[in-house]
Amino acid sequence: MNRFSYARPDSVADAVRAVAGNPAAKFIAGGTNLVDLMKYNVERPTQLVDTARLPGLKEITETAESGLRIGALVTNTAAAYDARVQERYPLLSSTILAGATPQLRNAATTGGNLLQRTRCYYFYDSSTPCNKREPGSGCPAKTGQNRILGILGTSDQCIATHPSDMCVALAALEAVVKVSGPNGERDIPFAEFHRLPGSTPEKDTNLGHDEVVLAVELPESRFPTHYTYLKVRDRLSYAFALVSAAVGLEMDGDTVSEARIALGGVAHKPWRVPEAEAMLRGKTADRAVFQAVAERMLEGAVGYQHNAFKTNLAKRVIVRALSQAAAGTPQSQTDKRIQ
Ligand SMILES: Cc1cc2nc3c(=O)[nH]c(=O)nc-3n(C[C@H](O)[C@H](O)[C@H](O)COP(=O)(O)OP(=O)(O)OC[C@H]3O[C@@H](n4cnc5c(N)ncnc54)[C@H](O)[C@@H]3O)c2cc1C
Ligand code: SF4
């Protein structure tokens, strides 16, 4: 590991100033991803600016719009088991509890979860080329080990996926990311927070280097009864998604009145297709409609040697998740026993 200095400022302004003044500085929260990356020599910050003492970032509070504001330092455990989250946004709770382990969730934070980096093997191995780690060096994953990588929105530069479970629900719930930087505060709609790789795969998000995440805001209660997070992975626990789907429905009897679907494990960002969601509105919830929606969501998918299976898998995951959500029988229910 390289040498670095460490600061623990007491105000957001000081934290932003510290990072803005050094292109090689980084914020750190729970450290569960960043410290690993430093050990692998993938991230080489010369200064770490700890967010732990920043005021007001550890709370979950009500918003004026009847939503919830989840501070960037709220741990994944605290968010998942918050009674208001469980009652009003059980989809979010389900996704968080489908990720990592209880120990990791106790340390991992809301802000850090948004900014965790891809799990592409080549990205973590600094002895191999990787356009995301070292722009212009190449992408061995396209012809190499790509089982866990993307099939939608990829580019010839990078086919990585965003690994978060929580972010899949935040996309479906249309959260807003509140950030602060040298020019003050701004809001980033969740759909615009993460980027596709394009020709700049080194950039995962539209957050500036000198901007700190303050919180994630959720709109008014969404999909409290008809929701599902379905995560398919190589092991039942302690594994990232091969494909996942977060589904929220509003039902009027057997008819879908509103729908949100986001996919994880398939793209550089949680994948939504608003036109596919619109296909559900006003329709009776049945398998034929769900299959048509799944086909639309996977339009344009391109598989590689070891991950082509993901296209059909994703379609089946969507159909099953929609069926479960419509029936009001979520698979990944919040399990109070795992606390
Ligand atoms: C073995 C293992 C298994 C895992 N399994 C899963 C899984 O199944 N599903 C899943 O979703 N996740 C999984 N994770 C990832 C885990 O959820 C993330 O490591 C965690 O959420 C990161 O949060 P953190 O607070 O520790 O972030 P850190 O490691 O502290 O930081 C991560 C990044 O966020 C930046 N950052 C942190 N806070 C802020 C802020 N407020 N403003 C701006 N930048 C900030 C840092 O600069 C850094 O770039 C796993 C991790 C491990 C180690
Ligand atoms: S897929 Fe992206 S992260 Fe993986 S090797 Fe290629 S450029 Fe690097």
C-alpha cells in the first residue's frame, strides 16, 4: 500500500476544500471497498478525507414531500432495518439485505454503496490492462473472463457492471442524490448518477471529484405491498448478482396501474427502460404481458463468450419478479432474523 495522509474534518465545507485541493485525494466512509482497492494498488490516493465526523449525515429524516432522506453515513444495516424504510420502501430494505454480509453491512454506508466500484476481475488485477483503471490500456474482459460482466449499454472500451444491490432499488424508486461541492449543493436524479462506459470507462458516475454525497432522498412511499427483489448469483450468500431485478407495482385489483423495473448485474448502471414499464400500465397482470415487457427490456443485449446466458436469464428473472410482485409475494422479504 502507498503512503497517504489522513484527515477527519468536522464540516462539509472543510471536507470539500481538502479534496478539491488535491486531485489524488479521496473521501472515505466505511472503507469496505476503498481499502481493498488500495491494498490491490488499484486506488492510490495520497490523502484520505474521512467523512465520519461530517454533521447530519448519520440520520434518516422525513422530507417536506413526505419522503425520507437517508444520510450518506447511514450504514446499510441501519437503513435496511429502519422501521420507516421497512414499512414505506420494503423494496429498498430487500435489496440491501440481499447484499454482502451482516458484518459488511454494519460498516458499509449509503454514500459508499453508491460509489463502490465494479467487480471485474481485471480491474482488481493491476498486472493486467484495464481501460477503467488505466485509460487506453485495453479491455481483456471482452475476450477473457466475462461471466459476471455486462450485456446492456456496454462499449468497445468496457463491459463492466455496477455491483450494487441497493442501487437497483434506488433506481426503481427514483431517488435523488443530494451532493455538495465547491459551488454549493445540487441534486442528481438517480437515473443520471451512474454513467454508461462509452469512451470514458474510468468515470463511473457524474459526481465531481470534489463533490461529497450528503444523502439520498426517496419520494413519497412507493410500492409498499407489491414489490420484489430477485437476485440470481453463483452462491446463495456473499456473492454479487449475475442478474437481479427490482420490481415495484401499484395494482388496482388485477390491473397494473404503475410499474417500475430496474435490473442489476447487466450494465454499468442499474438498467431501466421506461417504455417497457409503460407497457404494463392499465394491463391485466399476466404472463404474456410480462414476457413482452421482458423482451423489450433486453432489446439490444449483446452477450460475450461466458455471459451470453444472461440475456435469457434476465428475461426469466423479470417475468418471475413481476409475477411475485403482482401477487404481493416478494421473494426477498426483509428477514428480521438476520439482524
Ligand atoms: C466481500 C464483499 C462482498 C460484498 N457483497 C456485496 C453485494 O452482494 N452487494 C452489494 O451491493 N455490495 C456488496 N459489497 C460491497 C459493499 O456494499 C460496499 O463495499 C460498500 O457499500 C461500500 O461502502 P463504504 O461505506 O465501505 O464505502 P468506502 O469503501 O468507504 O468508499 C467507497 C467509495 O465511495 C466513496 N465515498 C464514500 N462515501 C462518500 C461520500 N459521502 N461522498 C463521496 N464519495 C464517497 C469513496 O471515495 C470510495 O470511492 C461487498 C463487499 C465486500 C467486501
Ligand atoms: S470490462 Fe471494464 S473494468 Fe473490466 S477489464 Fe474491461 S475496461 Fe477494465
